Amino acid sequence: MRVPSRSPGQQPGSPVSSTAPPRRRPSGTTPRRRSAVEPDLAAYRAAVAELLVEVGALADAASTRARQVLVDERLREPALAAVLDATPQGLIGARETLLLEMARYQPNERTSARDLGALVRIYLLSRIDVLWWQDAPTFVTDDQVNGSAELVDLEWLRRRDLLRFRYQEQPATLLGRAARGLRRRLRPDATPQTAGLLFRRARREVVALLNDLAREFAAAAPPNTPPLWVTSLVRSAEHQYRLRRLGYAAMLPSGHCLGYSVDVELSWFERFGARQALAELLLARQEAGEINVIDEGQAWHLCLAPAARRRLRRAYEAEMGV
């Protein structure tokens, strides 16, 4: 289907000038020289899973020192060190950041890190995103996200029936938040329990990925299952820091701040008998090397792999007729 040539908003694929300042990298994130041999991500994920078992056995407060020694030793093992040393922080920086995150960890109702094991899993698996996209500049401010020509307006696409997935925006006013709260009280299971998108913008490749996943999910899920639901897309580093202050497990650097990561709802689909189908679909895509997947409980974090970027960009252009 060809997108109409005129619209009141930005058209997908049409470059626009931005008044936002050039994006820069946060200090301390200069890309490291890459090894000629790509790290074994399957071995890395397996090593993370083994580490989580050991962290779980040392979860009590009295085991703080033992956890520090465990993390220090395990991160030096080849399967883990190969990935962490190839990220901008390097092995030592990643180790220090993880230990600091563990020391500061406070469970709360907002964070997806329900325990220390979940925190370690989210941090270590999110380093794959950083490894993949370390050469991509960060969206530092909200203005840079809103003004970027690299991102397209989802609402523009939705109104033209060009999106196969669903999302909701965060209410911008007190009245809007009150209305959202009332709808949740009247129909608590009608939509996922999520704050919604602050930015309704995404990279073209990510739109193609989500449309592709949504079509595959619709074919695999039981009848009457709602479409794939997206809970988070691109974020600015400015917003990532806001989320951290509110208690969320918002890691830095983050694939969200590069525009290549998204979160999709999982738990809500349990009531339709479709959660397992979606989980298997996502893990199959990871096995195929197209995405990185992190189980964050209610939602799963996905990051597009660089190897799939060109194919998905072509798919976007073909689907949108641009």
C-alpha cells in the first residue's frame, strides 16, 4: 500500500531538518576497538544463566561480600569477559557498574528487577544491545527524540492503518491521567497495566520488525487474541535518568536511547492463552540472530540486531511504498 504523498504531519521516509543540537555520546562511552572474532552470544547467555543461579543462592543481605567476590570471579570467565570487554565500558567498567547497581538496588513496585537475580540478568543481557550498537549516537534529550529525522511518527502511520501492533501514549495532562485511571477501574483487564509511550516515535527498521512480529503472533495465537502490544520504544537519556530516579531498572547505556530497543507486553496475554506463543516466537527470533531478548517479567525487552537492519529497512520501504 502506498502512503499518500501529503499529510499534516511528517511522512515516513521524508527527511526533515531538525533544530535539535547534534547528538553526542555520554562521557566514557567511546567505542572500543573491535576484535576480529565476534563474541559467542549463545555461550554468553548460558554463562549469565549459570551466574543467576549462584546469585540466587546468595540473595540474603548477609551475603553481600560473597556476591561481590562471585561477580568479580565469574565476569572474568571467557564467555562473559569476551562480550563485556567488547563494550564501550570494557570488562572493568561493566563489573564496577554492575556491582554499584547491586549495592544500590532497592525493590519496589515499579521496577522490572523484582530481585537481585533479575537485576543482574537485565544488566548483563542488555550489554548485548550496547555491544551491537556502540557506534550509534545516543538521543541525549527529549528534544532530540522529537526532532529527529531518523524517527517516524507512529500516530501518522496508525491513522492510515499501517501498523499491525498497538500502543498507548502517556496522558499529557492531569485530566488525561484521571480519565486513564477511571477506565482502568471500570475495565481493569481491557489493556495492559502500563504507563504508555512518552514518545510515539520509532526507527523505520523497528516499525518493520514490530509489524512482522505482530503478523506472526496473530497467526500463532488463539482466536480473538488482541494484537501485539508495545509498552516502550525510543527514549532519551534524559528520560532514562528520570526513570531511574523513579525506581525503574533503566540501565545506561541503553538500546532504548539509541532507538533500536523496544518493550512488548507478555503477562497480559496470559488471559488469552497466548503468552507462551509470543514468548516462543521471540526466542525463535533471537535464535535466528535477529533480536536480543530479555525477560523483564510483565514485558520483554527486545533489541534489533545489526545483521537484520538492512532487511527490515527494505521491508519498511516496501510496505509503506516509499
